[in-house]
Amino acid sequence: GAGVSQTPSNKVTEKGKYVELRCDPISGHTALYWYRQSLGQGPEFLIYFQGTGAADDSGLPNDRFFAVRPEGSVSTLKIQRTERGDSAVYLCASSLRGREEQYFGPGTRLTVT
Amino acid sequence: AQTVTQSQPEMSVQEAETVTLSCTYDTSESDYYLFWYKQPPSRQMILVIRQEAYKQQNATENRFSVNFQKAAKSFSLKISDSQLGDAAMYFCANRGSNYKLTFGKGTLLTVNP
């Protein structure tokens, strides 16, 4: 079956602009995670959804970052007033409920100029 | 808080030889999982092997095996009969009761023909 998909694959934006990154989890997976991977680093946790609600958003760096999952499937990560430091690969993962293996998407590479 | 340390930024191995990647971690939880993920240039994180902390027996998956030393908080990955396709970044990760993965900084593995 289809894996986790993320769009766009690459996004270049100017400092100060607003961006949206989309994640399509594996069908039937109730848990969804966002991670951010800066150059030369391992992924860092941003937010975890169980169904439609954010069960843990402790990794969001500041209030410019926001994520939604209105119907418990597709999720959108929204970044306002982007800064050059936001440049990174944003990875999405999903799992069947929560404790199971997380399956990752190919990520979105965000570049803020 | 959980931490994961990978002390080898880069490793290299000859094709068909064996290589061991090191990982140490710290956690205050008694129930946790440890993982090794592979990330090729395509960016997609692929699960290589997982270990439940309560299991004493080391996990194995074909050519991949781990040496789990719980008291020392060490979790190394051994790759036997290395193949060119094994070349990638390898990340060690820990997951506790809060479901989120904590990753190390990664080890870049090169396989020489």
C-alpha cells in the first residue's frame, strides 16, 4: 500500500513569508508526528497528533509554528513569518495507534532565503 | 529527558566486511524502545532494527544485529557482509512512554567496493 507522502518535496521561500507543508499518513494510522531535521543533525520532535487532536506539541519552537489535522488524516504544518533559521528538512511520520513503529515520509526541504 | 549520543560522525567499511556503529543513551524510564534507522540520500528514514528494553535477547534482522547493554546504556549496531546499498546515514533513536523519538546526530557509513 501507499506510504507516507509529503508535499511539496522542496520549498523555497523568502524571509517573512508564510508556508504550509502537507503530510498524508498511511491510511488507517491514527498517530501522526512532525520532526525537523537541520543540516548535520538528527530529526527533532515537533508535534504528535492522536486523531484530530495534538497530544503533545512540546517540540514546536515558538508560536510561529502551528499544525492541524482537522479530519484525523492529512496534517498541515504552518510556519508564519519564516526566518532563515527555519531552513531544514521537515519529516512526517505515522503509526497505527501510537506505540507502534513510525513510518516516515520523504520529507519537505524548506529553504528560507 | 532522553538523550542519544553517537560518537562516530563517519565510518567506512569494505564490501563484505563487518562494521559496528556505536550508540549510547540516557533515560529515566524503565519501559522504552531503541531503534536504528537508515537514511539514504532520498531522505526517507527506514527502520533497520528495534529493541524492546525489557528483552534481554539482542535483536537481529538478517545481516543486522544489535549489542544491547542495558546497564551501560549502550546500543550498538553490527552490519555483517556489508553491501554497497548499506551506505547511508544511520541514526540511533530512543522512544519512551511519550511516543516521540529522540535521535542521535547520526553516523555516515561509506561502503568501499
